[in-house]
Amino acid sequence: MNEKLISKKKPAYPITAQLSNYLTAQGRNIKIPIFYDDLLRFQGAIEVFDDKDVDTLWVSCYYAEHEREEIQNSLKQMYSILHSDGSDSILPYLNIDSIDFCTFGNTKPFRIKVRNVLNDNYIFLYIKKADASRIYGLELEDILSPNHINFLVHKDTLIEEHISGIPGDIYIKEHLHTITEQDRRALAKEFVKFNERCFVRLLADMRSYNYVIVITHDFDRKQYRIRAVDFDQQSYEGNPKVYKPQFLKENNPLVEMSAEVLTRGSIKQYEKEERSLLAKRAKSEQKRLRHLILCMKRDQISSPEKIKQLKLGLFDLTGDVRFKRAKNMGELLKAALDFVMRNYQNENPYIIK
């Protein structure tokens, strides 16, 4: 089913001058000491296996002696820019434990393990080829979701902070069958809200390995949050179903669990709650969101065929003629957010209009 819904390979779209100006205004667009292509100059690599001796599809890279020190110093400085004030004062306390390269997927990222030598704490950074679709997705996640996203861009290089959590496919396989009834209901609620959030902000391809599950212990219960980690399919596909995780077969266990533990009334309530939260976030970040959508309107991040298919599909679902009139993905996203905000304001008697 997924093969018919999701394009096998999505092209990478360049960053336009207008999007670059937006990123500069948001403090995302800065000079960095190293580029993605610099890391491709590794001399060799060793396969990385997990604790069950399964190939992870990552390889650990090593570099020529005359380049290694320069590359590691540049990566330390990149960490300082992303997490501190960009000064060199913390560099002596950092160590680059590994530089791994992913051989799977479109983005082929590098994963950098940075360790603080004073306390052995470490974090991961990801370095990728910049793609306008992904950048729009990251920005929309930061604006419209409950999650903060930390990333930087310079020319054709993208640096992202690691998003912690249990990968969805691993959680479904190894943990889902062991959780309590209370946890099943809590996770089902979050899946419904995640499903609605992806649909409204037009983030596609949320198969189970493209999101993580974050668990927080709160007194006598656990709270669940599902976080997207792959944003390459932001506003690209034509089939409206691909923007709803419930229609992707990898998520069937979560769909079935949600149907078992939640009533239809509860599902409708949670969907409405999430739309209301989206409307509030959009309103509070109105200026920034307007600037971003203006960039999208003037950008080409999908094909005319997909745009036509999506606008007609959304028109059929909502009856809102604004979808039918949309000319590009930016106008479609604006129509979707306007639709949600209008309904929120019309249905809430306490809103001052």
C-alpha cells in the first residue's frame, strides 16, 4: 500500500534566496567551519552493528592523518555554535568520538558523537545536504508542534541536533505488547494527536521509523509524545492520505490499539484539541509563520501534478474552495492553517474577535 502512496525517491530542492533571508532573520543561517562535502573525504569505513549484531546501515568513517585534526576541530566549533556562544573556550573539553555515515535513505547524513571529556556526557549531531523541503518541515515543526527544533544552515549544508526517543518501529516491535492498559490509552491519545498534527501541517511519510516515542514519568503515570525526525516529505506528496500516519501500514499496530482503547467520541475530541493547539501556536507566531509561508508560495517544492492532486483531494475532504484555488504547496498549507484557525475562532465563544 505504501508504495502507491509515497514517491520512491523525492528530489532535493535548493534553498532560494528568499528562504535564505528568512533563515538569516531567524538566526538559523550562519557561517560554519565545515561543509557536508568535507566529510565525504573519508579514507575508509567500518560497518556499525547494534548490540544484537545487526547491521545498522551506518559505517564509522576514518580520515587521513593530515585532515583528521582539522575536521575534528571544525566539528567541535560547530557544536559550540549550535549549543553555546560559538567561542573557542569550550573546545579543549570536547572530543569527537565518532563520525558515522548512513548508507540508507535519500539524505545520507553524517552522525557526529561529541563527548564532554570532563563528565563523559555526549550528544549526537547530524550533518546533511540541505534540502528546502526539510528546512520548511523543521521550521514548521518548531512553530506548530509542542517540540523545539535546533538546527543551522550554511549554503548547502544542514546541521541538526539529535532528537531523543525510541524509534517508532523498535517501540512497536519490542515494547508495545508489554505496556499497561493505562499506557495504551495514553499512547493512543498521542497517536491521534500526532496523526492530526501531521495532516494539518502537511508533513508526509510518517512511517514508524520516521518518528520517535518519548516517554516522561509523571507521578504515578507515564506521558507519551510522538516526535517526527524525518521532514523530507514536507508538502511534497499529492495523495492526502500520505499526510495521515494512520494510513501507513507500518503504523497498523498503533491504529489497531487506538481503535481498541478509544471510543469514536474520544478520538474526535483529541483531534479537536490538537487543531485548537495548532491554531493557538499559529496565532502566537503569526508574523514568523506568514514570512515562512510567503517563502513557500514563491518556491517550487513539488510537481504540478502532485499539487493538483492534493488541492482537489483536500477540497473534496473539506469543501473549502480555497484549496481548489491554490496554485502551489505554500498556498495549500496556508489554506489548511486558515481553515483550522477559522473553525477554532468560530467554535470558541471566549475568543475576542
